[in-house]
Amino acid sequence: MPAILIDSKGNTTVEGLKQNLKVEINMRRQGFVRLKTRHDSLKFASKSPHLLEKRYLTHEGPNTKQVTVKVDVLKAVRLVKHIREGYEAEKQNISAIFNGISSAIMLIERHNKKSGQCDEDLDLAVSLLNDVISKMKGTRAFYKVISKIKVQNAIGYVNDAHLAENDFDMNKHLKPAVSILFAAKRRLEVRLESIGRIKNYNGQREMLLRGLRDYYIWDRLAYLTLWIERSPRSAIDAYMQDMNLYNRMLRLRDRCEAGEASEAGKRLHFKNDFAALGIALKKMKGKEFAVDRLRDAYTLAIKEGKRDDACDLFDKTVVFLGMNKPFYIAAQLEETGDEYTRLLVTKLKDVDKDMLTHDSKSALQNLAWVMTFYSKIFAVSTIHPESFDELMQVCTKPSC
């Protein structure tokens, strides 16, 4: 089946997926996805250089760890975008490291061609290599870790060359240093190749998620439009009620973070507000997830005193209550910063303002603009699913 891919400029293509992009739908919660990513294990930083080099020479490579991230589809684009930008920054970092190592090799080889003792080139080479080490500080990428060890060994050889009594003994230390630095560059080249593959993979995944995100927005706002057209008063009343619950949840979350759950003078008032919010949520249709999370947060905050865990659950509930609302969608799009959504963000903020001021006519006008905007975005698509869930099932499977 084809998938809808959208780049950051709003250009849409429909094509079959050639690989599994590891984007899974959360069947229990509409609009949420699971992303699977891999990271080089931090354990490599403490492994012996001999073992690391053996894994490189035998092509075993890094021992990666898979991490599953659960996130709403509005934030998922930004998450993958940050991953891509991180790899782009690492590529620039490796280029700077390459230049430093190349310059150090040039200085060492130039020193070898000179007659007599002259340590200025060697001092400058060591300085450049120390700068290279600082650029690789804290790295956990397998190939950068073993390159860093190579550079440290090369510095040791150059420092030993300073102690040599003649040119012959000095060259005995400098030639291995140059060979080791070339080996470090080769390992960094492997890392660059790996980054290139990961960037292509994440680039396609980012476009897929952008297509899922925009279809989700279109689906939710189409539902809101239909509701306002059929019963403007009912739609606005429900919107106001949801916003009231959303704001109460935010305030309760802030109070939880401030420690009111365990503060003697405020504990009872906090518990009463907690209970009142839970009762209000139970009376509303489709808020079962929020009720469950609130109950769990109560247990963590009041009974177990786990404030951070409780705040985590509050954050998830706040997202659940807000993610189908124009103001929340606008905030997420604005933070992601895609070029083609700038005017859309303004219109969504206007819709929110219209709903809060009970202006259903203006809200419908602004929503009509949004629907037209997305109709143009998806004009290339031949996929017209009846629901977001159907689209997710279509778009997250590789083509046969």
C-alpha cells in the first residue's frame, strides 16, 4: 500500500515504503504512535581498547540498544526532526575532527622532513589532537569511541618523540603516530557512512509522520467543523467544558510539582480538588483514559509520595485533553516550525479565539480556510480513508 509523505515545505508524495520505518499505531489511543530507535550502548565507553578494536576488525560493530518512545503524533514529527538535526550536527563535528587530524598528520610529516631538532610542529600537532579529543568528549558512538582511543595513543607517541635523543629514535615514534591517526580517520569514515544511512531512514520517517500528523489534524478539525455546523451551541459548550477541565488539570499538575500533595497545610485542599476533577471527568463521555491516569496520579502523589511520577501522568493526561483542540495543535505546529504551517498556525489560533468568544460563524470561516489548505496539501493523494486509524494502518506497513 502507498504512504503519504510530506516534507517540511509541504510538498506531498505518495509512494510505497521500501523498508519498515518502525512507526506503530497505539490502537488504544487515537493520535498516538510508538517510535522505535536504536542507540549505541553506553557500556562501550568503559570497554578495553583491545576489545573495541577487535569488534571493529571483525565487523561486529556496536552493540545497539532499542528504545521505544510513545508520543502523540503532533510531537512525533518534532522528535524525529531533532534526531535528524542531531545527526547533521554530528556530521559537522566529524568534519572538524577530520580537519584537526589531517592538520596534525601534515605537521608531523613536515617535522620528519626537517633536519635537526625542532619541536614547534610537534607541539602544535599535540595541541590540535587535544582539541580533537575535546570535540569527542562524552561520545558514545562506537566508531567515534575507538577513534578517540586511537588519537590518545597517537598523542602518547608524539610525546615520546619529544624525549628522543636523535632523529632516528624520534622517527621510530612519529611513524606509528601517523599510522594510528590514519586508522582513526578510517574509523570516522565508517561513522560518516552510518550517519548517511540513518539520515535517509529518519528523513523518510519524518515525512511519513508529517503525513500522519496532518491527516490527524484534518480528521479532527473536520469533525469539529461538522459539529459546529449541526449544533453550534452544543459544540461551543463542549469546547468550553473541555478547556475548563484542561486548565484545572494544568493547575493541579503545577500544585503537585510544588509539593502540595505532601505539605500538611495544603494536602487536604489538594485532595479535594483532585476528587472534584475526577468526578467532573467521569461525567463526560470519552474521558475514560483521563480518569484512569488521574486515579494513578492520585495514588502516586497522595499515597506513595512519588511526585515526579505523578507529574509525568499529569502531563500525559493534559496532552490527552488538549491534543484535538486548535490551540494545542497550533502550539505544536509552531514549535515544530515547518515552513508551510506558519499561516495555518495563525488560523488555528483564530479558531480557538472564536470558540472561546462563542463566535461560531467566524470559527466556521476559519475552519473552512484550514480545510481548503489541507485539501490542497492532499490533492496529490489517492488515499481517502474514513478515519485516522485506517490511515495509520495503511501508512505504517512497508510495501509488499
